[in-house]
Amino acid sequence: MGFISLKFLWCKSQVHLDQINEDSESKAALNPDKWIKFKLQDTARVSHNTQLFRFSFDPAAKLGLDVASCLLTRAPIGQDAEGQPKYVIRPYTPISDPDSKGYFDLLIKVYPEGKMSQHFASLKPGDVVEVKGPIEKLRYSPNMKKHIGMIAGGTGITPMLQVIEAILKNPDDKTQVSLIYGNVSPDDILLKQKLDILATSHPNLKVFYTVDNPSKNWRGGSGYISKDMVVKGLPGPSDDTLILVCGPPGMMKHLSGDKAKDRSQGELTGLLKDVGYTEQMVYKF
């Protein structure tokens, strides 16, 4: 499988955009009511078990994704008893700028038993994936809170990055952002270079990393996300505070409790409740 550099994938592609007429601003590639085929342009390996996939579409169009929202992907997994196609469907949050034209990027952890992630891993440039959306999660508006705290684990960084970049690219948005990002090891930290560059160049973004298995030269936090990390690293409970949480089930249970069975927010439990946050102050992706 051909790989292109992450630096290229992160840049805002401008191929052929100079010829695009301004009248195309409102054109969206996504359709919330219809599965659309998107062609895989290229891939890049981000870590030992995570890949970045770039999909292309009409260079005159934007994806049509609001902040914060995700899209649905589906892949065929055989047929049912009546001979109709069966599909596996999974949501993903693009990490590319929603205003980018002609492409979007997905960051996907490939699980040994993951039907959808294994399907992605098998794709070659030129193959297509069916996508539908957007699916709105949290309707973000500039300065809606003075301080947003974020706790992410693994690929749970993707919706956080979407919100972070929306805030940082808007000079009128004065929101302070504090991110705690947990991973198994330093090598598992996804998009660290990108996050570090954003934090260095924007004083309203602070990032704290913690890992379960630190290396000898590791300078960040060690162990699971703790009460001490939350108290020191996130804004305290307040009407002007919002805490966003996204990560694997064990982390969600520890910090906030999982969503309800109907995928509504559900009851707030765990460490965040113990610290004093209310359900109105926490959003679970």
C-alpha cells in the first residue's frame, strides 16, 4: 500500500482550487439521507495500529460537516437469508478542516477483530467507501463557554481536534481549551506533533499527556487519568465551563459513565461527578 507523508496529509490541499468559482461555496459533498461513494486517495501509517485515510471528492465542494459532527461509513459483509446485502456501519470524525475542498481525512485504529477497521485496512487507493452524514453531535458556537476542558483517549482525540481547530482558526473566538490526552504508551499518542504545534502557537490551548506505560525519557503524566490530573488540568465546575469526553468504554466508565442505551447522554457518574461537575457541564461524544 502506498504511503504519503503526514505533513502532506495535514496541509490544506490547494490543488486546482485557484480555478474554482466562488459560487461553489455552498456545495456540499455529503448527504444526510443518502449513501455517497468516496474514493480513497491515499493512506499514511500514524502508529503501529492506526492509519490515516484520505478520501477525495469534487474539488469545487466542501464536505458539508459542521462542528462538532461525524459521518457514518458502511461496508458490505455478505448477504442475509434473503440474499440482500448486509453491512457493518460505524461513525468516524474527520480530522481534516471542515472547510477543506475536495478531500477529507479519517484517523482509524485497526483492531484485529474490527469488521469496519479491517475493511479500511484492506483498501487500496482508488477503492471506494460509502459515507452518509453529517451526524451532529455537539452544536459548537464561538465563545459559547469561557473555558472548555477535554479528556480524550486514543482515537477519541478526533472530535476534540475538530473543536480545537474551529476555535483556534477563529480570531474572534477567545475560548480557553485544556486537553488531557491519555494513551497506553508514548508511541501510541496520535497527532502529538500537530497538537504540540497548535499549543505552542496558541496561548489559549494547553495540552497534558499521560500514558499507562511511560518510557525512560517520558516527561508527561503516568498512569490512568486521575482526580489530581482533572483538578489541576481542567477548568473547575462552573456555568462557563464545558467538559468534553471521548475514549474507550473503560475510560468513559471511569470518568463520566457511558451514554445511555439509546445513545443519549445518560447519567453522569465517575470521577467527573466526584469532582463536582454536573450533567449540564459534561458532554460525552
